[in-house]
Amino acid sequence: MTSNLEAQLLALQQEGEQAIAAADTLEGLEELRVSYLGKKGQLGALLRSMGQMSAEERPKIGAIANTVKESLQTSLDKQRAALEAAKIQAQLEAETLDVTMPGIFRPQGRIHPLNGIIDQAFDIFVGMGYTVAQGPEMETDYYNFEALNTPPDHPARDMQDTFYLPDGNLLRTHTSSVQIRYMEKEEPPIRVVAPGRVYRRDNVDATHSAVFHQIELLAIDEGLTFTDLKGTIKMFLQAMFGDLPIRFRASYFPFTEPSAEVDLQWNGRWLEVMGCGMVDPNVMKSVGYDPEIYTGFAAGFGVERFAMVLHQIDDIRRLYASDLRFLRQF
């Protein structure tokens, strides 16, 4: 019986080593491990018959069984290492980037001309110490008009035909409302620039739109004068347009006094580009600032107007049409 069992063990070793060497997947190799060396595997089934052997025969068969087990385990480990290395190599070859092949063309995005003007203005004002502030596009009558020295019966309301909403609120007609909200939360000195969409009941044509963009700036401190306002605007416009002639004309806005329109000489003619003025004392009082201590100035401009001038655009509607033929020029 001993010689029969010994022959079965050696045959199992030879058969197992051949099967393991032929395994071509890690999954198949694991199935072979379980088949030969698992608790219910073939080697264990043969060794269960050792209970019928004499005490003299068991050590010899046990030594042969250990040799067979170690040989099969060594074959398993060697084949597993080879299969894992082959798997990694195949993955590397599949994922390798051939730098000699032509690349895939991915078209670059472009900055919209309106965003370009806004970014350029931000760079200039932030460089002068201003902070960017945002506010809601749906506003109350208080923030859009009353706090800006425009009570319900004020004729200045006729200057801005407003989109009123059913709940009594409105779509802001300017970003000046952001200035009020900012001043309510902050104490002087302040320097803030407020960009955003604004809405007015304008008939849409080549130079007008019911929705457009504004940027307004506000400075509040002790001792600010109209000279400071003129110097700030001149520095800003020259940074945007270059060293061109600038003039100020007397004008009217309910929230500034005195007020002025700013013209720029562009291609031989004067263009109106901004409105500005010293903050009205009533606006100061509405936010709790003492106009006997603080003074301030404000100014604002339409982003679309700047874009049309700088890029020589003949129709404001081109800025909203999403026409790639137009946008690819920027």
C-alpha cells in the first residue's frame, strides 16, 4: 500500500506542475491551487488514507507528501508572479502614450468681449485698492431708488423705465443698489467696484438693449473731493483706452451732487462713456454715514458701450447672438 500511495503522490506532483505551468490566467491558477492544495483538494484526499498505515510507514509517506506540497506551492508562486508581471506589462503597453503620434485637436475657448472688458476693469480698479462687491439682480424699491435719493414722486424715476414684478419688487436698473447694501454693512473708508446685469424697458436696436451690464465704483473717506474723482476716472480711462483727451460736462443724477458726464475723444469725435459725481449727502444719511465727516464719489459705465468702442462693434446685438463667426474674432 505504501508504494501505491507513494506513486499516486508523485503522479499528482507531476500532473499538478504541468497544469500549473499551463495556466494562463490568475483566476485559473487560483482554481488549480484549490483543486490540489485546498482543504478538499486532491493532496488532502490522498493523505486521508494515511490513517490505515503502520507507524513505520507514516513518516516516509509524510515526508513525500510535504515534498509534493512544497513543489506544487513553489510552482504556484512562480506562475502567479509570471502572470502578474505579464498583466502589468500588457497594461503598460495598452496605456503607453506614443509621443510621436499626432495629437488630438481640442479647440481653445475664448473670453467673451464683455467678460474681457469686465476683467480688464477689475485689474485696474483692484490695482487702485478697490474691492469687488456683488448684489441681487431682483431688488426692492428702497435699494434701487429711495436709498439713492429717489423717492416715489421724484421725476428722476422717469429716466429709467423699470421692470416691476408682481410682488412689488423690481429688476435693478443700475448696480448702484450694491453700493447701498455694501455701505450698510461696512464703515468708512471704503472703495468698492460693483459689476452686474441691469434691466430697463429699452427698445432693442443697434445701440440699446433691455438687459446690459454696468460697472460702478464708489469711494467714501474723509476729505475726498471732485479732484480725487477726476483723477481716478482719468487714470482708469487712460488705462483702458490710452492717453486720449477727456472732458467732464455738468449733468444730473439724483444720488450725486455735483454730477458730470465724462466724454472721451475717440477717432476724432467725442464719445460719452461714463457718468459720475460726488455722493449726495442724503445718500450718506440713508446708510448712517455723517456727511459732515465723510465725503465720497461714485461713477459708472456700461460695459457694452466700452466693448463697442474698443472693438469697433457696430451693433450691440452681436454681443448676445452667440455667433461663433463673431466671437472667434476676440
